Amino acid sequence: DYNNLYSMAKALPYFSDTVVIDADVVLLDQVLCPMSQSAYYTVQRKAGPDFDWCPKVENGRVVAMDITDAYRPSMLGISYWNAHDCEIIKAEIERRLKDSANYLDPKKYWDNVPVDLLDVLNVGVHQVDESLVDEMDTVENYHDICAKFDDFMNR
């Protein structure tokens, strides 16, 4: 009945200097790395009709998030949040939970919170090779990932 903002709220006691990985992200190899600046992990998506969340970066800092079908790096579903930015995000999530519409709306995601705070957060990007990761939303994705995994293991 609830969206992932509600799920994230349940994890807030553990949210400090944290990597967040969406449940549909599949890692074929190690892509996580130590960071001090909060960052969205991004991957170059294939051209196609799907719209993705694509960070707009200026001087190494994410200043906006475009939802577009443009061929450019998009959010992978992995992000790192340093302790300072976590405190800002936690306060905003707690504020939003006071209105049940924020966690009952299936079109709202926890990701909306940091996007709405980009003017006060210091968020960069970390580009990941698309051969090392994928997203599994459908049976077709599953079959594609199995083939990608076989290719990866045969290298």
C-alpha cells in the first residue's frame, strides 16, 4: 500500500554515510567505491522510448534532474550519501511523512526528496560501465541479464 518513501523512512535510523541500492539493480561485478561527496551512480542507457532520470551536472555537481528519453547517463538505482547530506535528507523525509499523501502516492519515490534538495546538497555522479550492471523489472530483463552474466563470465 505504501511507496518506497515509506520504506526509506523505516531505514532512517541507519541512514548516515550510506549506499542505497534499489532492489531491482543487478551487479555483475564490484562497482561500489569509497567516496566523500554524495553521488548518484549513473550508467549510459541504450537509446529507446523509455524515460529515465538523468542528472544535469555543472562543475561536478548535480544541479537538476531531467526525466528524459535522451541518450545520456541516467540514474542506475545506486547512490551514496555522506553523513552531512543524510541529515538534510532525513529531516525532509520526516517532514513529508506528516502528510500521508506523500507515502501513499505510487508516483512518489524516496528519490524525489534529494532531487528536491539539490540546491542545498552537494551531489556528484559516478559513471559505471553498463556491462557491469543492469536493472531487472521484467522477465525479458531477466533473460537479458542471464545472457550478460554469461558473457561477463566468459571474458
